Amino acid sequence: MERLAADIVSFGGQVDKVIGDAIVALFGAPVAHEDDAERAVRAALKMQASVLALDSEVGVSIRMRVGVNTGEVLVGTIRADRDYTAMGDAVNTAARLVGDYAECA
């Protein structure tokens, strides 16, 4: 998970949350860039390469699904503990592209 999080951060994203073995990442929040969609896709491709490299290192078949979606979302802190997150159809659709969170776990 640390390798995948590093891939996300290296392209300007931030890890929003980890649910089981699923990572939800944000690009364009809190700071938007003109190429955030491209950054997200590049991070997804790098994550796939990282998983293949790990697969070779440990000799175990490891696979990963990635869903990338763009669109308007509501971002901000939603609780007293100041967790920054995103909500909206774009987030839900990205989750559906990879399957239910429970399937990913």
C-alpha cells in the first residue's frame, strides 16, 4: 500500500482513504491543476507497474483493478476531526468501475 500511495503522491494526488485493500485518491483537490485527469491516469498506470514489479519480486500472482473518473464533487472537511474528503457521483462511479469496495478487499 505504501508503494501505491507513493505513486499517487508522485503525480500530485493525495490518498483520501484506505478501505480494506482499496485506496481512494483525489486529484485536483485541494489544489486544482489543468491536467489533473491526466495525472490520475498516469498514477493509475504507475500503480499497475508497481504491482507487476512486486509480483515479480515475491513470486506471487498479484493483480489490481483501478477506476478513474472525473467530474464535479463536493470536497472539504465533513467531521470535527477535520478529515478532508470528496463526495459525489464521480466518486461513486469510480468505485463502481473497479467493483464494490467489498469485492476489492
